[in-house]
Amino acid sequence: MATLLHRLGLASARHRIAVTIAWLVALVAVGVGAATLSGTTANTFSIPGQESTTALDLMTDKFGAASAGATVQVVFEGQDGDKVTDPQNAAAITQAVASLAELPGVVSASNPFDEAAPTISRDQVAAYTTVTYDVQPSEVTDDQRAALLSALDPPRAALLTVEARGEALSNPADIGGASEILGVVVALIVLALTYGSLVAAGMNLLTAIVGVGIGAAGIVTLTGFVDLQSTTPILAVMLGLAVGIDYALFIVTRHRHELRRGLAVEDAAAMAVGTAGAAVVTAGLTVVIALAGLSVVGIPFLSEMGIAAAATIVIAVLVAITLVPAILGFIGARALPRKLRGVPAAEELPDGRGFIRGWANFVANQRVLSLVLAVAALAVIAIPFFSMQTTLNQRPSEGSTQYYAQEIIDTRFGPGVSSPLLILVDGPNAVAYAAEVQKQVATLPDVALATPARPSQDQSAALITIIPASGPEDEKTVDLVHNIRDTIADADGAEVYVTGNTAISIDVSQKLNDALPVYLALVVGLAFVLLVLVFRSILVPVVGVLGFLLTIGAAFGATVAVFQWGWAAGAVNAGSTGPILSLAPIIIVGILFGLAMDYQVFLVSRMHEAHAHGASPRDAIVTGFRQAAPVVIAAATIMFAVFAAFVPEGNDTIKPIAFALAVGIAFDAFIVRMIAVPAALALLGGAAWWLPAWLRWLPELDVEGAALERKPPAVGPAAPKHSATSPA
């Protein structure tokens, strides 16, 4: 691998103009595609083949598209205890409902005063109308949302409290807020401090932006052909930007090291790609394995999300091993700070690594104490993880109209009104059997209301609305869904389905929870095999995997404490607290595992390299740590800043994911990789690098570039050399 990458790096540096133009053309091409071919994204979740999803499709066939269209509940409440049935308030509400029914895209707005199905609270202080659109939530436009919110102003002027909630008001995740820009600024500052050169820092950031731009624009282009979740582009941006900066950082750092050794600019770039680039490819492969592995759980929207994000990682790796050496060829010796140009490596000025060396010696000497303290600290932080709850029904952000509408509905009507269950009876005998089903369901525990069956136009299906006595996040509602399915049997000529947003949420959450252990075993197993090949060791991969389990437990524990328990929720602008989004855990596991293995590869590969050169096990740990730790710390700081930037102003779906990734990176880099891993390897001593005789046939991946040091690879005709002090 090292020899092949060395040749690729040398070719990229020598043909830097062509390589740079090729990447810029690719960026422009996908940018044009994103502008002209993009479509809409989805912000609802379903899994084909499940009962609730199958019933939703049947409802569309039997009752028309409007039956499964996006809805909004508009809530009216009298002020100071006034009743909505008072003539003045009733007239204002009736007029508002008529206006809502005429809005663009709206097919109906129910009448709260309809005698057949009134939606007025028992104390007559509140009422609500259900506004139904003819499209799915992701297809409701911003203009249609704005029109609905504007229609709330006239009844408010009539001294009514008017709020709205519903899936149609959910905005897709946005990219490019002020906090995200702040994350990029922090990354630039860290790079500048690390390099001591604004030119090198700017180059590093620029190449990462090119990579993430191509990846994100490609995903946006795909939305014109494939239904992707609204969170997919923003996840790709977070990941692509973070790993793009980090991968370039590792290669540029090695390039600077080779320049200090006296290599010409092009040769230094080639050597950097052949050594650090091999580690980048290996680390990138672990991330791709983790993300692409989401496909095995059998959930289409998760598979699409994982593959799209994995494609962004592939682009980041390709940029790092081709565009980065090309740009290094342009900037020449300016990759080094001015004071170090022409200074031999042996005369290198102090750079603060004395502390790093001292830290490595301390951890190696106090290995038992260091390991115990690191494990204990992360174990305590992980405690809230054991009470984690998940759901697809996310609470609205505090202070929003959705939040106030939810409060009024829960208080005046009961928590189940905002999340009804739907029972679909389908078949030739559906209408007659539906009446019997309605009577049976009405007697079940936790059922507040079971409406009379509504037949389809051709009498081949009937729909029953069930109002649970508990909210969508309550275990009683979950039990009710299972109870209906277990209690109500199909009859001759009639099949019974339970659906609705709450039932879909329960089904998807159950599927995700069942898939998580299988997925975790798969990615950990594949990555373990990869690490065995990289380090030709059994115990080093074991240490890496166990360290990751500590990381993931602590990341989940902190996320539950903040976003479920509400601890310090205001400090991160959590918006709302409650059960964690169902798809968050499996996404966090996939991403965090790949990134944690990045640090394992970069850190331990330098230790392995030192050991391969004859250093004792303890000295190899100290030497490798001293060489790799400063870069890993800088990389983790950048990645933390990028992820954390998406928390304060991010989409409510993204916030807990970004928070978990940010704290997970901090725990992994600063506790696991800086303390626990070197302490564990020091405890293992020479056994850490042991490989059983029956596995010694395994191929050597050579991520440290040993082959390059033994015998420089043959290359084509040499290009004119630039010394390390030349301006390039």
C-alpha cells in the first residue's frame, strides 16, 4: 500500500496543475447538478413491509392521498377562561377555519363545532381544527407553511390564543448557520497554531472544503432521483468537513517532517502520502465500513443515509491523497513557518513537546493508576445511558408555536389527542367487521376514545381513530398498540392493521433497537479484522475496541443527561428534552466507531513503527506517543469544534447527534487514546505486539511505510527538485 500511495503522491505533486483543475471541475460539475437537479428531502421515517407502513399505503389507495397527507392541528384557546363557544369566539374560529381550508395545498380543515365529531375541550375553553394537505410532510413548501402561520393572525386579533403543531410545520435541517461558520473559524485557528503558518492552515482548510463541497453537492443532486432524509446532507457536511480537515492535517504534518529531514518538496509530499496517507486510507476505510454497515440492518432510509455519508468519506480520502500533495507542491517550503525553513531537524526549536513526552512517561510509569482513573471516569459518565429511552415523536422546541399548541392540547384534551392511532380494516367484509372492532377496542385499557368506523367510498375498507389516554412517548401507548394487534384478530374477508404516526414510531423504534446489537457486532468485527491486519497483533485491536465501548457509553450517558434528563440543557440550547430520537443511537455508534478507530490507527501506528525499528515496548509507546499525540490532539480539537458548532443552532434532529459526536470525540481522544490506550499497552508490554504463529500468513498492509524506508520505490524521470528552503 505504501509504495502505491507514494507513487500516487509523487504523481499528484508533479502534475499539480492538472490534479487541481480536475478537482475544481468536479466541484463545479456537482455544484451545477445540485442547483439544477435537486429535489426535496423527507423528514418522516418508515420501514417498508411493516404493518403500520403497509396500512398507510392501503389508506392512500382506499381513501385517497389526503388520508395519508401531512396534517397540522390549529388550536384555539379562550383568554382568561373565556369559552370558545361564546358567540364572538365561535364566529372568529369559524371564519379562521374557512380561511385555513382555502390555503394553498390544503384539502380540508375540520370544523371544531361539527356535531358529528366535535373537537372542543370538556370545559369549552379550547378547540382545534385539523388541517390536511394533499402531500407528504417533506413536500409541504416553505410558502405553504408561511401562509398557514399568517392565517393565525386574524383570530389572534380577536383576542384568542392560537397556536399550531404538526408534521407539516417541521422544517428540514438547514446547513450554514452562524455557529457552523464559528466551527470552521475555530478549526482554522487550531490549524494555524499547529502549523505556525497561515498558508499551510489555509491550504488544509481549503482542501477539506473542496471535498465536503463535492460530497454535499452530490448528495443534494441525488435528492432529485432518490428520497433521502433531510438529515443526510447535514450529516455528510459534519463528517466530511471534520475528517477532511483531519486527514489533510495528518498528511501535511508528515510532509513538514520530511521537509525538515531535507527531502525536496515533491519527494516530501510523496513520502507523506506513502506513510501518513496509508494511515489515512486505513482510517477512512474503518469509517466507510461503519457507515456502509448501516445497510445490513435492513432499514432503507438508514442505508441511504449511511451510504451517502460513506461516499463523502471516500471523497475526503481521495482529496487527502491527491489534491493535498498537489497543493503542497504549489506552496513549497511555505508549508513550514519561516523560522524553521532551512533549519535541520536536529536543530529544531522547542515546540512544547516536552510536556507530551513527560505525559507519555507519566502514563507509562503510572499505568495501573492511569488506566483505573480513565475507566472509572468514563464509567461514571456512562451511568445515564442505562435509562435511555428512544422515540420518533420528538417534542417541539420550547418557545415555538408547536410547543405551546402541544401544551394546550395536552392540558385541555389529554396527551393522546395529538398522536391518535388509526385502525384500518380492509376487505370485502370490512365495514361490517369494523363496527365490531370499534366496540372491542373501546373496552381496552388506555383507550380514551374510539370513533365510529368511517367507510371508504367503495365500502371495501373502514377507518377507526383511536385516542389513547397516554402520550406517544408513554410505555402505556406502546402496550396499547401491541394489545390491539394481539387482541383484534383478522376475520373472514377483513384484515386489521394498526397505523398512524405513533404506531409507525413504535415500529421503527423497535426495529432500530433490535438492529443495534447486530450492527455493533458487525462493524466491530470487521474493524477488528482490519486492525489485526494493520498492526499484526491481537491485543492492540482488543484494546482499541474496548476503548471504543468506553467512549460510546460515556457519549450516550452525557447525551441522555442533557437531552433526556435536561441537565444543562439550556447551556447547549437543547430546545426540548425527552426520549432520544430512535435513529440517533445507531448513527452515533457508526460514526463514532469509525472516528475512534481513526485515532487508534494514527496513534498506535507510530508506536508500532517505533517498535518495528527496535525500540523496547515501553520506549515505543513513549516515542510513538510523542510523535503522534500533538497531531491527534489538534485533530480532535478541530473535530470537536466542527461537531459542537451544529449543536446551538442546529435542527432538533441533529442537535443530540452532533452533541454525542462532539463529546464522544473529546472522551475518545483526550481520555481513551491519551490515557487508557497507552496505559493498557504499557501494562501488556511486549505481548501487545504478539501475533499467533497460525496467523502469520496474514498480509502486511504496511501503514507505516517500512517498505519505503528499506528501499525507495522506483519512479519515473525525476522532476526538477526544490529544496526545503525554495519558494516552490
